[in-house]
Amino acid sequence: MKRLGKIYLVMMYPSVYKRLMKLKNYKVSCVGDQEVQKTSFSPGDPGQEATSAGARQAARASSQTEECLSEAEAKAITAGAQGDIEARCAILLAPLFLRYLDIEKSVVLNQNNADYDVKFTLSELAKQEILWWIENVELLNGKLISYGSPDFYLETDASMQGEFLPPQIIYGGKTDKCHPIYKFPSDWDITHSENHWVNTGTQMEYVKNIILPYIRKIKRSAKLNEDQKALCIFDVFRAQMGEDFLAFLDEKNIKVVFVPPCCTDRLQPLDVSVQKAVKNKMRNSFEQWYSNEIVKQLDGKEIVDSENEPIVPVDLSLTRLKPLSAKWLVQMFQHIKNNLDIVRSGFRETGISGALDDYLENELPLSKMSRDK
């Protein structure tokens, strides 16, 4: 199960690669006859990279470790250096069941009143753990692990009423052949661009296929005139700021308000609430699928840490993942649709709902609201 846990981290969290590569930066001698390498992470708060204080702590641990190594009978390493070796930040990102290094350090610190200067001896098991990282974390199927580009771009939209509009999904490619073989809901906008990013063309397509039909539906249900203005809240983003695009919106009686740069986490309703829910749902779907793939290998077998029974890497090719991710997108969308308060909360927390409620309760026109604000 030890090897299983590590492969699970390496394959499911390739983004920690750059952190873990710091294992190659410095060499220190570990307890025993073998060499290990340590990272430049401090053993500070879980999941956080070294702050200035943490950096000083790491430097102190490094210095003390070197002093320890200069002694002929170097048999111990400080808890601070142990924290550096364990790459705690990366380890906490993954659901590892057996975090031997973290456990050993925590026990020692607890026994010594959180004294990071205390020296203790690494067990054979901990040394094996460290050596495993050094030997295996660099490679996945013979290739260096690195940051990868997204395979598609998901654009979502919502209304203050709590409606979650069908999304636009942009795949990378020049033709429809880059789309997954999967039957999406008919009202979704499935398209592509050469680099899978939003551009003026895809944005125009999104307005025509998703936003305008929704606006027309609302006008009919509320018995509003066709020339009734609609309001869209956009980020400051090149594809949404072109003159042709804005002129098209104006022609369709759509007014635009741009959220100032660096303010979307406070003023953009979808950033405040929906985006996190979307990412969490997609991440959970992947983790569940990945776990099931590993369980299939373990079913009926006794896994031991031996080259005779290797864990076969899970197939993470686009051919395999594209249709799976399409299914997860549909499941995510239905999850949000079944929990529409996620959408409404974004408008509440940004203050938009409250501001409109105040004026509507007092029967004040929106024109006065605009002047007052």
C-alpha cells in the first residue's frame, strides 16, 4: 500500500512536481549509510510554502544538518530538517493513507514541546520513503512530470434568479474531430478553437447560442417589451471587450458592466460561489474514478512493496479522459442545477441582490439607483 499511495499522488497531482523537484536541490546524509536529498520547504503550517519566518527556520535546519553531517558519527537529523525532507506541502495535497515521515516528525515534536532543533533518528521505513520519492517522483511512464495545458475551456453563466445557464465548452483543435465522442445536452454550446481559449468568435457564438435565448425566454415570461434592456456582468477580458462584440451586444439591448481588474473574487458572482463548486465537483469525480481504477488492480490481490507486483499506471490519455470528463461535466452541471442556492449566494455575497432589493422595496427606479451609486 505504500507504493500505491505514492503513485496515487504522482499521477493525480502532477502540479506538485515543481515542488517535489526541490528534492534534487541539496544533499544531506540521512541516518544510516544511504544518501537522501531534502527540499527547501519549511515544516510550517500545513499546505503553505515557506513564509519569511519559515524560510529562516528552514535555513537554520539546513545549517544544523550540515553541522551534524560534519561529525564523523553523524547519526541523527533535526526535526526541522526532517520537515524539509518530507516535502510536507506536497504530501498534504494528496490523500495518502500512510505518511510515515510526517508521523515520525509529529511524534518527535510532540514529545519535545515543538522543538525543531531536537535530533532524532529516522527509521528504516522513513528512509525507504525518502529514497522512493527521489527515485520515482521524476518519471511517469518514462516521461518527466510537468505542468500541462488544460484540454478544454469551460465558460459558465448564471442569473440573479438562481438559474445556471448551459455552458460553453471549448476544446483545442481546428475541427469537430477534437470534440469527445459523447452526447452532450442539446442546449450546450460545444465548440473549439486552436488553443482551446476564448476568443471574440467563441464569445459571439456563446452570446448567440446561450445568452440571447435565455434573455428572450425571460422577456416572454415577464411580458416585457423586446427592447427591454438586459445587464451582463463581465470580467475585464480581451475577448469580451472588442468594439465589434460590444456593438453587437448593444444592438441586442444588452448593457455590460465590467468588474474592475483584481476584484472578481469580491464582485463577480460566479467567482464568489459557483466556480469553487464546479471545481470541487470535477475534482471529486476524477478522484473517485481514479480510486476505482486502483481498486480494480487490488481486487483479490495482496499488494506488497516489491518489483514483482508493480502497480500499473492508470491510463490518463486524452482518448480515455475526454469522454470521461464530458460525463463529469454533465454531472457537475446537474449538481449545480439541483442546488441553485449556490448561484444565488454569489449575488448575495457580492452585494448585488441586497442593493437591488433595497431599491425595489422602496419602488425606486433603477435610473435613480444609478445616480445615487
